[in-house]
Amino acid sequence: MRLLPQLMANNRAWAESVLKEDPEFFAHLAKGQKPEILWIGCADSRVPANQIIGLKPGDVFVHRNIANVVVHSDFNCQSVIEYAVSVLRVKHIIVCGHYSCGGVKAAAEDHHVGLIDGWLRHIRDVRQKHDDLLQRISSDEKRIDRLCELNVVEQALNVSHSTVVQEAWAHGQQLAVHGWIYSINNGLINDLNVTIDSPSEIATAYRVAVDHDHHA
């Protein structure tokens, strides 16, 4: 319980520092949000969306889960996408994974974790789909990191195939889907070259992203 009073103190210090820099910051935020970016990332505590891309509160609409998975049966994630695209009318959806992802590693090594096993099944499907490619990588660490990349590509593909995104494109809405991956060991983001802004680009972007080995 000792941690909670400290967090409250931290909050007050943060709010005061923000107001010193911009006295109207919170008044402006209270009027509503107009982010141009939806961030779909991993729940890992080391990968905070706003901080690693240098943006403030109000700039990024965020959804995070274990291993940044996007599946059509996940109504939580799909609802976030629908709100971001249809109501907020974001212009970019970024799926950002990270290297050495614990969820991806557990899925790759067939570890029995518990309740989360069903969730990790989605990543195991990605592993199985790209098994031939992954088996050509001798290093266990590099194989896991390549699967982290491939998982991002697959989830970006799932976003692009979602009903909400397809309908947005059909109505001429400006919207692009991107696949990125973050290196915890140096704080840098790697663009996986999967950028899709129309249905016609899905197949090409997917092939380019899968064929290219981004992890050195």
C-alpha cells in the first residue's frame, strides 16, 4: 500500500510540470480528442506508446494486449478500431510489436502458461504458417525475434482485412496501416515495410514484409 500515496504524489508533480509548460494544456484536452494515430501494441510495461514516439496525451489512441494480437473475434480490439476509424477518423493505424516478446516466446516454445494459452494460439498459428522460413534460422534468439516481426506483419494484415478498415477505404477515407517493431535494448523502432493504404496494396505489402529479413 505504500506505493499508492507515492503514485498520487507523482501525479500531482506531473500535472504541475505540464501546467508550467502549457497552462492551457488540460483545458484544451478537456474539450475532446482528435488523435491521428491508433496504436495497437503489446501490454509489456517497457513499451509505452506515447513515450517512445515522443507524443503527448491526446495525440495517440491506444489499444494494448499480450503480443499485440488482432483477431476478428476480439470485440475489445475490434471496438477500439471501429471507434478510432469511424468516430475519431484517425489517419494511421500502427501495429507495433517488440523484440524478445514474452508472449511470442511462450507461443514459440509451446510453454503451458494457463488461461493465456488460448490467446497464444493465435501466435502459434503464425509460427506454423511460416515454419519453413523460421526453421532456416539456426539461432534460437534470432528465430524468436523473426517470429516477433512476422507476428506484427500478420496482425497488420488482420487490421487491413477488418470490416471497419475495408469500409473506410471503400468510402475514400484517408487511412494507412503500418507494421513496426521496437527494440527494448536501444529504444529504437524498426519499420517492417508493411504500409497499406488501400485494399489493392495488401498482398504486395505482405509479400515484401515477409520476404525481407529485417532482423540483423
